[in-house]
Amino acid sequence: LKVLRSGREEATSSTEPTCRRKRKHSDGCQTYFGLIDVPAVTSLFENLLADFVTNKNSHVHHMLFAALVERYPDLGWSLSRSLTSYLPQAVNHFRRGQVCEVITSLLCQPVQLPEVKKEFMLSISKDLKCFCIDCMKSSEHEKKSKHTKPVIRLLHQLIVSCRGQAEVFDQCFNRDELLTEIHELTEIEPIKSSQAVVAECKKLVLCLNEMAANSQHRTKKSKH
């Protein structure tokens, strides 16, 4: 990122008044990202992501994307649509799990530009939810605990991230349907024997129940 700069710095005269240069970057996104050429950085990472997800012999490591979303979460959100769209195309379950971990990390990160996160959340939440549900509904021989755990974690973090956006949650999730899917999943071997996956499922159920209780409380309060 230190070298992926646009030519604006060189184009700006050193004799130009500081106050005028500051006004050029007065809008929020431009001010925060400074001279980083966001489209160029996004395009570069999208190409690397495509190779990582679809090429079994890729030399790209998932830590490249993990480091991006951890150090520059606002910039990482520009990759959120690509991360979501490539999930079903993963060359194997292991690579799919790594992408799930990157998206989960992105959802956890605090951001300087909340409006950017909200915009992308609105565009990816439904697709992410559908992906997670489809994975949970997949044939039994594919339901290995090590492959299921990253998907459950992703779904849990997605729901947590939607807590403050009731309209997004209502559009994307059916609580009763989701609870049924989780219950059915925990009754299948080897999931049933995996304490780690069962623990993740319990966290998800607890989260859904808490959200339902809070929703009922707000409804009663509004009536009074």
C-alpha cells in the first residue's frame, strides 16, 4: 500500500497553500484514504483473490487478505463483494474455510467510515446468509466438522453485525427456519461429535434468542 499511490502527490505543487490542498481532500472517504489509489488497490487484490480461490496450486496465501482487513478494514470493505461472490467458487473446502475466516474478521473490525460498512453490509448480507444456509443443507458426506466450523462462525458474526440494522436482519433472516437448520445440523455425525462445532451452534442459537427477546421488549415498549 505504501507504493500504490496515485499521481496526485506529484501533481500537487509544493508551493500550493496548505489550506487549498486540505480542501481538495475535504470529503470523508478521500480524506481517510489520503493518496492511496483505492480502485487500483482493490483491482490488484481482486485479481489475487480470484487466483487464490479458484486455483488449487495458487502461491497466494490467505494471510495477505487477512492482513489487509485487519490493518485497513475500511479498505478491506471494498473487497467484500468479491469475497462474497467467490465463496461458492472455492476450489476446495479448505480454501472456502479460509475465505470465511477473512470475511468473519472483516465483520469484526471497527471502521472509521461506518457509512461505507453499512453500504456493503446491505449488499452482501443476503448472499452471505444464503451461502451459509446452503452449506448447512449440503449432503451429509460433505458435513465434516472442520469444514462446517468456519461457516457457522461466519453466520454468527453476520447476525451479530446486523444487530443494529433491524431492516437488514428482517430482510435476510428467518429466525425459526435458521433455528431448525441448526438443530438438524447438530444431529448429524460427525458434527454431533465435534464439541467445537456444537459450541459454535449454541452461541448462534443464544444470539438469535437474545435478538428475539430484545425485539419483543422494544415492541412492548413502543405500545406503551
